[in-house]
Amino acid sequence: MDDPRGRLTKDGIRIHEAADFAGMHAAGRLAAEILDEVGALVEPGVTTEALDAYIEQRVAVAGAKSATIGYRGYQHASCISVNHVVCHGIPGPKVLKDGDILNIDVTVIVDGWYGDTSRMYVAGALPRKAERLIQVTHDALMLGTEAVRPGNTFGDIGHAIQSYVEAQRMSVVRDFCGHGLGRVFHAPPNVLHYGRPGTGPKLEEGMFFTIEPMVNLGRPETKVLADDWTAVTRDKSLSAQFEHSVGVTADGADIFTLSPAGRFWPTR
Ligand code: MF3
Ligand code: CO
Ligand code: CO
């Protein structure tokens, strides 16, 4: 889709104007509100398609659009990734059971701006190992956002995430990454969740992108199932993910997808 305002860096990364932050805040807020609300529905016995149905109607009630319905043939308003599913889990008749952990990922379009965010939820009681995984993944995302400021590089973000996760003896998924967004869903750059300090493109005020680390309790390798979407850990270990959409300001990150209810993690 055409995105005429602002300019592109030599790496093809769009530099947005100050006024564009308001559009991203509106989109990010709606996505975050929906994730706040859907948490009340997550419990043993519920299907992932029931959660998706709530999200789809909530997007419509807001007068917004789902970015995922119709995206490369995808037909749902969310991705719901349970236990060893790393990302892009397809909502369906699967019934949640006590102790299941799940990521719900929602992207909405409000007035042409994209808001993309995901969080972890638990059905029933949270197992101890899953709790550690989820906390580390959450903290890794927030450490990544703390590395966002003009003059730092994308490698600084990846390094902040990777060094923390690996010090906890968990692994960072390499096969999926964050992305630029704005008036498009996926734009340059690829935001890697691993890397070396000082490498990669320099961050500039006005860049909009997601940070969305996936962390595994076991090895980092993934594979995509025959449905062409569902990505799982090869070793079947548990996986977690959190995602924020952010903008670079003069001195840090403006997080567009903060939870209005303060329920990013724990989710309720
Ligand atoms: N929201 C996902 C992301 O973080 C993309 C989902 S694309 C879909 O980039 F088609 F699988 F929904
Ligand atoms: Co994303
Ligand atoms: Co997403």
C-alpha cells in the first residue's frame, strides 16, 4: 500500500512525521483494549475459535478493520498460539485445558494505521516452568524497548533481548522477527531479536516498528505445520511471545500498545 508522507532512509525505513504518532496511538490502543478484554474469556473449556470470534466482533464494533483477515489468505482476526506453538496458531475447535499457556496476537487498522500487539494468557493455574518462561519473555521485550533511542541500532535491541534470555538458559527464536509498520502491516526493517551491539540500521526519530520476541524453554528451532501457518518448536518445548508496536521519539520509545488497564502481564 502506498504511504506517501515522510521519507525513507537508505535502508528503506520510513521516517514518520510528529502528527503520525497520534494515528498509531489510536490503533495501538484499540488492539491493547481488545487484549485486555479477551483475558476475561480465557479459561479451561474454552475453544480458541471462541476467543477469535470475540476479537472479530469487537474490532467490528469499534468500526475498525482486522489486518489479518484476508492477509495472505489468513482468515481470522487473531493468531492464538498454545503451549509449544511459537506463533501464527490458527484459531479452531481446540479446547483449552488447565495449565495451557497461549499467546493472542491482534492487529487492527484504525484510520489506516496498524496496531499490532500480543500477550501471554493462561487457562486455569499457571505451571511454575511456564511462569518463568513468560516472565523472562516479557522482561526481554521490555529490555528491548529500553534500547530504543535515536543513535542506537537495531542490533542493540536484538542484543539486549538475546543476552538476557540466554543468561536465563532459554533460547531466542531466529525464524521470525519484528517488523516496521505504520500505514502498512509489514515494512522494513526486519527487527531481529538477537544481534550484536552497534550493528544494523541506526534508529531515528519517527521510525515505527514492532518488537515481538519469541522465547523457547528448549532449543530455538521451529517448523511450520502442513497448514502453512502454525509454527511450533521442533523439540516440542514451551514457547512464549510478547509484542509491542513502538515509535522512536527524541529520547526513547513511545509504546503504542500499552495496556490501558495495566494488564500486559500478568494478563488479569
Ligand atoms: N500479527 C502478526 C505479527 O506480529 C502477523 C500475523 S499474520 C497472520 O506480525 F496472517 F498470521 F495473521
Ligand atoms: Co507483528
Ligand atoms: Co502481531
